[in-house]
Amino acid sequence: MAAVAAASTPQGVAERRGIPAAAFVEDVEAYLRQAGLDVNSALAFLQERLQQYKIVEMKLLAQQRDLQAKIPDIEKCLDIVAALQAKKALGEALIADFELSEGIYSRAKIEDTNSVCLWLGANVMLEYSCDENLENAKASLEVLVADLQFLRDQQTITQVTIARVFNWDVHQRRSKQAVKET
């Protein structure tokens, strides 16, 4: 029971998408006893965990930048798809020029379509419904932002725990030194 009171995770969350939750330490002595660590080992463990959080944060921030860069491109593509659908509703074909290779263009007549094909390269093409791609990108971005917030909370909790363990150690050393001097 004391172990639960000594270290608890926020809102009872153990992890979020593989990111372990940091334990908030209320009673440093009970935490050290439960973990079977001395102060230096506990501080080393907490510093290592903090570095791991920072590495994961850098990866998530890179993913967020990539997604944020893709969303405007996807929206431009959706504008083109909307133009296609408008022409389809009028019963007209869309005339478009597209690049075959550098400096070589061709004209195409695009008629009835319900999906968009995305060329991935290496002889691979993927077919999407018209709105599916943007919705997926926005949903991924929302999950990523939530993961980043969770990660920042874990970093803060870990930093506070490091400070509490360090301050507890300083207090213990001062108490021992005061006993020796008297």
C-alpha cells in the first residue's frame, strides 16, 4: 500500500502508444526502498528516462512537421478532385496538362471518376476515395499532438521527481552532518 502512495502515475495511465508513464514520487524514501535503489542509481535511472523521453519527443516532432507539410498538398489535391466532381456533375470532362517527364507535357481529358490514384513509385500505385486521405492525415495529426502533450507531461513529472530525489538526498546528508556535529 505504501508503494502505491509513494509513486503514482497520472490518471492511472501506464503508457500511451508505447510511451511509458512517469511515476510521481510523493515519498522519496519509500520509492527508493520499493525500487531497491540508492540515490545515485535512482537519479541515473531518472536521467536516462528523461533522455529517452526527449528522443521520442524529437521523433514525434519530426512526424508532426511531416504531417503538417502534407496536409496543404492533400488539400490542393482535394481542390482538384472537387473541380473534377463539379465537371462530372455538369456532365463535362476536365481538360488537364500533366508532366510526363522534365519539360514534356501532355494534355488529358478526365471524365467520370470516384477515386484518385496516387503514384508511390517503384511501379506502385494506390487508389483512394476522394476524401479519405485528408481525413487520415488530420486524424494522425490529432493523435500525434495528444502524444506530444502526454510526453511533455511525463518529462515534467520526471524532472520534478529528479529534483525531489536530489533534494531529499541533500536533506538526508545535512541531517546526518548535523547529528555528527552535535
